[in-house]
Amino acid sequence: MGNWVVNEGLSIVVILVWLALNAFLFVRFYFVYDAGDDYIYSRKLYGSALAWARAPAACLNFNCMLILLPVCRNLLSFLRGSSACCGRSIRRQLDRNLTFHKMVAWMIALHTAIHTAAHLFNVERLVDSRIEAKNGTIEAVLSALGDQEGESYLNFVREKVPNPVGGIHVAFTFLAGLTGVVITLALILIITSSTKTIRRSYFEVFWFTHHLFVIFFIGLVIHGAGRIVRRQTNLSANNPETCEKNFTLWSLNATFCPTPQFAGNPPMTWKWVVAPMVLYLFERLLRFWRAQQKVVITKVVTHPFKTIELQMKQKGFKMEVGQYIFVKCPAVSKLEWHPFTMTSAPEEDFFSIHIRIVGDWTEGLFKACGCDKTESQEAWKLPKIAVDGPFGTASEDVFSYEVVMLVGAGIGVTPFASVLKSVWYRYINDASTLRLKKIYFYWLCRETQAFEWFADLLQSLETQMQERDQAHFLSYNIYLTGWDESQATAFTLHHDEDKDVITGLKQKTLYGRPNWENEFKTIASAHPSSRIGVFLCGPESLAETLSKESIANSNADPRGVHFIFNKENF
């Protein structure tokens, strides 16, 4: 139990508090509309659907207040890196910002569905009561209020149009109905385009459709301006408990039971969302301003298997290990921004990214940089680049531990290029100030040739550490998860050579996947009283495995070994 609390305890607390607040708001507003005296007459027309429509509306306000905060990247970077207010456990929660963003989005979808379904019932009842309520019933009297001068209405449907035409009329002629249709359609497009398949295969569709959130929030703010849900305002004069039975005498007995008066509820959504909207606006303005700063490409390196390295400089640019930036190349697309982890170290006088050519945008950048030509590209011909960032990630906490496990899968190895470079710079400059004493590095890839640049970096570190008699500082294992028969034959023939036949490193490439249980147990036995940081940049399936192993192999004794799992999110 103690192991689980160390890794997941605070995350579960955050989720439970969020769920509890949703439940509290739902129950509170449900009973306001289901049992409140000023809605007794309203319930005669709406029925129970009134409370089922208003309760999720309160939860929608709450969650729409939260949805923008996890994507305020500058705010999160400030909290995790520039401010001393957040301890390590809090910073780990900030690294799960996109997970929380998705959870809030699904909660918004749930409450939108309930709210919309309830209002469909409401509109049907109001339209029907306007034309079908039998004379002499309280429903007919309440629906007719407002027809005479000096009366305030309760039923906002004023025209006698039968269903289903009446329902369509309400949806497209009333502000609440029209904005409801617009924001619901926007939400459906945003959510459906956010699925993993769309994000990976049609990133541009996801990117542009996601910006419908602007229309969603505009519609949300003005949705309640029509004030169609109304409450009684003269309870002291017309008490429903005594006057409901005498509804036929309301217009005649103005002293005892005068005609009830009604008023619409003022719109409240803007009070919930104005602060995060303003915060997000400043976020976008800051990112726009930074994107206008001049960036100079100082070097373009073409690596094997269509991987390019861009080395850049920008005045005032400061970074930490493992951070990422958004990059735009107007020569390829004037609107598209794509995230890339920086592979340079803070100690270097430039910042760099490695880009593997796997899609239309990266192919366009490859050609714009002249990498498809045999002759060298002159510097003045290189395309203009806009950079937004840098933004913080979990890798920044590497130096908070004495022992770390770094696990990279495929292109997920990029943040650890920055980490390993920085570790080496700090080690050779002043090893006494470096808290980090041991690195266990795991690299899982289907084909190492696609990332030869990283193998070259490992080879350089390996050589320099051996020269300084510090080979024990970095232990690394490379796992080739996909291979053909020729590679297996070559591995067998050259197994006894000093260097690996594939990577050229002294550490031989392993075939298959790690036995993570054995790896964790071995590291735990080597460091029995340590907090070991486990850092992953890779798929969710691997994240689940490492998270489970981190919990399973942590000691219940606070003085024992503890594995703290961290995952990169973009």
C-alpha cells in the first residue's frame, strides 16, 4: 500500500477531489431545481427533466473552467521549473496535465449529453403544453401567462407550433437553442478528431479541429443570455403551497393569490470561465510574441535513414534538459506547429532537434533545408523557422535523484540525448555538485539504424567515461525489438568481437524485450535505500508496465528502496 501511495497517491487524491466536486455540484443544483419553492410552478411544466438539465449545467461550468488550465504550457513550465512553490510530488502531477485535460473533456461530454437530452424533453413538454394543455388545468394557465399585458411568462415557447416542427423552431430561433446546437457540434468534432487514430494518421485534422474550442467557449458564454429557464419572483405574494389549488382565481383575487411573476436566471457561465479564458489569452499572446523572435539555423546535419538535425540559435533562449519546443516552418505551412524534444544540452551554445522524416510536413522541411540535394545548401537559402518554447517535462527532475532509470522507445530516445549530454558536461566540470551518481539507460527500438545519431552519442560518452575511468557511471542496454534473419546471423558470427556489429558500441545489442521484473529487482538490490527515478518516453503500454513494476518493487518501509515513475507527455 505504501508503495502505491508514493507513486499514485497524490494523483488519486486529485482525481477523487475533482470527482467529489462534480458530485457535489450535481446534487446541490439538482435539489435546487427539484425541491426549491421558486421552481414549483416551473416543475409543473417541465417535470423532473428541469433538474436533470440544470444539474449537469453546473458541472459543465466547473469543468469548462478547468479544461484550459492543463494546456497553459507556460504556466505549467513556470510552476514546475521557475517557481520554488512546487515540490517533486506536485511537479509529477503537472506532468500529467494532458491526462487530466482528457479526463475533463470526457466529463464535459458526459454532462453535455445529459444536459442536451433533458432539454429535449423540456422543449417537447413546453411545445405540447402550449397547444395541447386542456383548458382548466394549471399547465394551460401557466403556459398562457404572458399573453396578456402586464404578465410575465413562464413558458418561453410563445408560438403554438406542434411537435416536431415546434422543437426545430425552438432549436434554431431561440438563442439558447441555436448556441446549444453550435457548441454541441463543435464539441463532437473536437472529441472525435482527438482519437488516437486521427491524431497519429491525420495530425492536421486534429490540430485545426481542436481550435473549434474558440467557437465552443463563445457559444457557451452567451448560451444562457436568453434566460429561458425561469423562476418565480413573488413567492411572498403567491405562495404555491396555498395558491396552487386556486390557480383559476389568480387573475380575480389579486389580494390573496395574485398572478405569479417570473424572471429568467441571469447567465452565470461567464463568471466560471472568464479567468481561465483571460489566462489562456495571455498564454497565446506570449507564445505569439515568442514565435516572432528571430531564429537562426546554424547547421543542418543529415543523418542516415532520413533523419535530420537542426542546430539553431535565438537571442535570450534558455532551456533545461529534456524540454521541448513547437516548431513552425512558414515555407512548408504558415499555420502548422509541431512539437519536438530538444536533443542539445543547456551547456551548449545552441539548441537542436532531431527530426525523422515520416510525413508530409517533415518531408517538406527536409526539402526546404536542401537535404534532398547533393550539394551543400547556402546559409541564406535555409528556410525561416519560428520556435515556441521551451516547455518543461518530467525529464527536468533527473538531477533530483541519485539513481535513475531512463527508458526510451524508438524516437522517444530524444529527451535522453539532452539528459546524457548535460550529465556529462556537469560531470566533467564539477562532479562534486552532481547529485546523480548512477544512470541505467534502456533503449528499445525496432531498427537501430534509424537512430544512428544516438548510437554515435552513446559511443562518444562510452569512450570519454572509459578514459576517465568512470565507465560504471552509465549502464546501458539496447534492445532490438524487430530484426530479420540476416541480422540474427550476423549477431551469431560476431558475438565474440569487442564491439557490437550493429551499433559499434562495447555493450552488445540485445534481441527482444527486457524482462522488466528482473531489471527492477537487480537495480533494487544494488541500491537498497534509494529513491530511484524511472523516466519513460514511450507508448502507454510500456508506461503501464513500468508503473506497475515501480510499485511492485518499492519497499513498504520508508527507509527502503522506492521507484518513482515519471512519463513524458506532449
